[in-house]
Amino acid sequence: MRALKILVFTAVFFCWIISGSIIPAYAQDASVVRATRVDGTATKNGAPLKEGDIVQRDDRIVTKENSAVVLIWSNGSMLEIYPETVLVLAGVGYEGDRKLEQSLILLEKGRIFAKAQVPEHIFTQFEVRAGNIPVMSQGAEFALKLDETGKKFTIWSIIGRIVVYLGADRIKVEEGQQVVLEAGGKPHVPAPMSDKTKDSLMKTSKRLGGSLLIEDEVVSTGGPLKVKIGGIKNRRGDAPYTVKCKAISSGGSGKIKSIQWSFGDGESAEGKEIQHTFTQGVYIVVVRVEDENGQKATAQISISVEEACGC
């Protein structure tokens, strides 16, 4: 079973202790978590929680009936806390050498909606412990409900993949799926969620703001040529790791003359959609496009390939 992670903080820096090894991370690189919306009655450590309040390590948040809270990570992640929910922010850390932000939340009861997303130049490991069961995301959008017993919970994956460690079993909940799990119970097989549920959760996602994972391909012309990299929703994986990328362009003449890719490992490719396999390491994938009028644009993302990332 996966080893327990413990956060140790000091005034200047903190370390993640994982399976007995200590990895230093500097606090100034980790996200600041702030309550940007407080509807109704909510408390932090027993005192009223107000909009603009910073939420720190070991802060306990409780929402009352008909109340909700939105937390924002300065590096991009978001968390909506539904009514009658209790959770603890156990910590947020950043490993500079791996460019990895790690967040740990202890959900005692209730329901949350998470956008576990960060900019393209860093990575994320967003963990929610539901009844002491690790629910892991490396950039997905998902909802999680824990019942009053603290043992039975439901996961809905809206965008990306969720990984759950249930005893010796590792359960993957793929995009568009949901699953009901119970501590000490037999693992259930994830199943497609209903269209009604998906539509409702997508409305929540849009209400919270833009997603780094939603790829809108809008054909437009005129103005500066722009490009972004789509097709990758899991930027971390076990070695060897194969990814599929696509170039999403807009503006310019509307007619692309060339699309060139470089993968940071000495390899390159051409074309709108490509596939590439990486060995262990951290890589910067760059795409360069040029239209028929000579306008050029570039975009890049980072890929982390690990021996065993658990994602």
C-alpha cells in the first residue's frame, strides 16, 4: 500500500517526507490558498471565514446548511466546498527540482468540486483523503462526495483521470466516469456518468472559471497568429510514456503552412497531430507554426516521465 505522506513545515522551508526520504521544497514557490467566495455561514478553525482570508496548513473549514466556499490556489487550482462539508487543508508544497506542486486535503464529510490544474510549466499532485483513502489527481476536474459514515464515497471525473488507492487495489476513474467506493469493501468498476450529471458538473466548472484542460477549437482569421498545445490531459506518466499532441491555432490567414514540434529529447516531428514516447525525465515540448503569410507563433508545455508516479 502506498506510503503515507507527511508534511513538515518550518518558517523558511518545508519538506515532503515520502517513504522515508526527505525532499526539500521552498515555501515561497508553493501556492497561497485564499477564500475568494464565501456564501452563507462558514468557519475556519471555529471563527467566521471571510472572503479574502488565506487558508493555511491544518486549517479546518466547516460550511453550514445552504453555505458554500470557493478556495483558489495562486498557481491555478480551485476547490468549491458545498454545504454541510468539513475538510482540513493538510498542506501545500512545491518541489523545485521536479517542478511539482503537491496539495493534500482531508475530507471529513460532505462534497467538493476540484479543478486540480496548474500552468503548463509546472506539475501538480492533488490528493484528497476521503475517509483516509487517497484520491489522486494530476490535473483533472472532479467532484467527490463522502457520506456521514466517512467510509462510502462517490467520485465523478469531469475532465482527466482520477486514481484511487483502495487497499492493495489502484482504481482509475477516467474522464466521464463515476464510481462508488467503500473502505473495506470490494472495488466497484467505474461506469459512465449520466448526461444529466455531466451537464450539471460542467455548469459548475464553467461557473468557477476557465479550464486549462478544455480545448476549444475555434476557426478564426485575422489578427495575430496564435497556437496552443492540446490533446494532453495527463502531463505526468510512468516511463516509457507515450503522449499524443495536437496544435490548435487561431488568427493569422487561417491557412497554416508548417507545424513543427520539438520534444526536448533531441527528437522532432511535423504535422498538426503527433505522437511521441518519452523515457524518464522532464521535457519541454514546443510547437512552432507558420501561416501562408509568414506569421509565426509558438507554444510549449512540460512533460514529466517518472519511474512510478502513481498516476
